[in-house]
Amino acid sequence: MAGLIGVCVFAAAAQTVETPREAAGSREAIVLDMDGAIGPATVEYLRRSLAEATHRQAGLVILRIDTPGGLDSAMREIIRDIIASPIAIATYVSPSGARAASAGTYILYASHIAAMAPGTNLGAATPVQLGGGRQPLDRDKDEAGQDKQPTSPADAMTAKVVNDAVAFIRGLAELRGRNADWAEEAVRRAASLPARQALAYGVVDIVANDLSDLLAQADGRSVRIGNTEHRLDTAKLRPVVIEPDWRTRLLATITHPSIAYALLLIGIYGIVFEFLSPGATVPGVIGAICLLIAAFALNLLPVNYAGVGLILLGVALMTAEAFLPSFGIFGIGGIIAFVLGSLLVFDRDVPGFALSWPVVVAAAAVSAGTLIIAATAAVRAHRRRVATGDTSLIGMTGEVLAWSNGHGQVHVQGERWAARADVMLAPRQRVRVVARERLTLVVEPVAETAPENRGR
């Protein structure tokens, strides 16, 4: 009987005691650093890290963010992952001097806890795809004070984009119980707020000096995860930073606009050089690899394919300059097309996803110089006299070693050859090769010009 009681007590204790992994995981606050423009690599990093945090049963996930914005598609994927997360997520704009602009504001509104460090700001959430020119931020009013209807397709598209963004951020604000009116102002008027004002306006929940302060202030707060309310127990959580793995770092590297642009150019150069010098192999292999990687990266970026087309046209024209006598027309036109395509290939309005003028100018100069030099060298190589084989013997001169009855021996290119001729030749006479019949050369005498003023 005593043994049975002991077994029951042991079983009850086993049900109430966590495993070492679970105990360690529940005491962790997973920290993810989102620094820079938000793009495909950010989505991959967040998704992998949320899965790891769920596996470790972390008590909280903290997105430590400092971003100027990023891609709308990447932002929406991140927000979907945040809303579906089984773990509470706190977005923390940090350190001092950081910002959560544009896409960062939407992510902060979607999070269970919104926090900022002193000296940070958020806002300016107007859709950047609208470009420059007239600001579509103010609502135009008619004489009766009512909103004017769009008067052109461009105005209608602007209204659709703005209204969609407003509805999206207001929905997030209502989901998390935050200031929806200011969120609309951030979209329509590009409004921004510093940390203390954001707290006063009900835009964020916490202003914390550091992670420890954030965890202390978040302790005991109630958040909605799915359809249930969850009370946070964060006071004793230990912050653990999860770094991006090599796949995420590689994706972040190749999806950087400058890197993707360079890979595209290297791929084009490699293919062009392979066509100019068939059999070189190395340029073709490197070019094909870089072109495929560039195509993958460009598929994930906001690319204007008219810009890609102009870049290809520019390269083709600069290459043609080396083959066709156009007096520089092809070359100048190619450089212009190349520069315009480089400026258009990425949407310059998306923060962190635009090429700068110095990069474009340097690439245009290097492209023009490299392609023209390489193409010119290839043309000269094709026009150069063949140095080996039967063709190399035709036209070469040599000296008669022995001759009799139309046949004899000649010395050509350091070798002794059997030869024949239709005229009489004599030893030491200079001859020229006009044909080859298997191992016999057909030669003719070389007319020698007497030196001028021989009598002097």
C-alpha cells in the first residue's frame, strides 16, 4: 500500500514540474533586431525566429526596431505573422535616435505591446508608391465642405491607395485599442510623434529606457492572443537575442538594391564576353550564375522592368559601338539608355530600396569602358592573322635549300619542307608559299627590289 501511495505521489509531482527545456524557455524573452529597410530578408528572419520562440516556449518576443520603412508586401507578411503568433510580441523602437517610420509604424500598431525608447519617433506612414508632385494627403473640400470626388484616373488611384492604407492601419489600431485617429493622420498627412507624445496620445503603451525597464513595465498587462486574453508575466524574463542565420544574411545581401544591380551587370557582362570569345567558359559560367541570382533577387524587389530593358539596350548599344562605325552614336546612346535604366530599375520612393547617383555613374563609366575595350580586343583578335595550322603557311616566305626539275627543299618557319614550283628556282632564292598539297608546299619566287643607289 505504501508503495502504491509513493507511485501516485511521484506521478502527481511529475505532472506539476516542468521539464528543464520548458522551464528555461518560459523564462526567456526572445529579442529580434530589425535594423534597416524592411524587405524579404526581414520576413524570413522574423518567421524563423517566431518558430524558434514558439518551440522554446518563450514568455515574450521583442522586436527591437529601427527602420525608415520598406516594402509594402514584406510589411503585410510581417503583420500577418504577428497577428497569428501564439506568443505576445512587443515592438520596441530603440535605441535613442531610432525611428519606426512608414512600414515600421504599421508593425508597431499591429503588435501586442507598443513601446519606444526616449528620443525616438514614429509616423510618416503615407504610402510612398504615390511618388512626388502634388501631395495626396489632404482631403480637398468643395464649397459645401464635402469631400471632392477624384477628377482624374491618377487622383482616383491616389485616393484608392490612401484609403486602403487608412483602413488597414485603423483596423490594426482598433484590434490593439490604440489611437486610430492619429494613425489616420500618419497616413494622410505623414504625421510623426516623439516617444513622450506618442505615449500621451495613446499611440504606444510604454516608454522604456532599456529592455529591463520594458519587461518590468509590461509585467501584468493583459493582451489578446487569438481569441483569448493573456496576462503577461515578464518581470523575471531573461532577454535572449536570436541572430539571423546564414540563409537570412545571404538573402539580405543579394536583395540589397546595389548588390542585385551589380549581380545583374556581372551576369550581362559574362554572357556578352562569352559570345565575343566563344570557348572562354569562365565568363559564361560566372555570368549565368550571377544572372540567375540577380533574377531571383529582382523578383523579390520593387523592380521596374522598363528600367531593366533600358539597361539591356544600353549594353547592346555600347557593344555594337565596337563593331559598327557609328562615330560614337551607338556608344553615347548606349550610355544614356544605361543610366536612365539604372535610375528607373528600382522604385526610388521606397525607403532603403533606391540606387544613388554615384553608384549609377560609376557603373555606367565602368560598363562603357569595359565593354568597349573588351569588344574592341575581340574584334582585333578575329582580324589578326592565323598563327597556326595550314592557313598560317599561306603567304609566308622562305629560302630554297635545294632545287631540281621543278622540285626541291625549302626552309619556311624554321622547318624543312618539300616544295614544287612552275618556274625554275635556285638555292638561296627567296620564295613565297601560295598553297599546300599534303606535305608539299607550292611556292613562287619573291621579286627582289634592287637597293637604290647601288653604284655608290
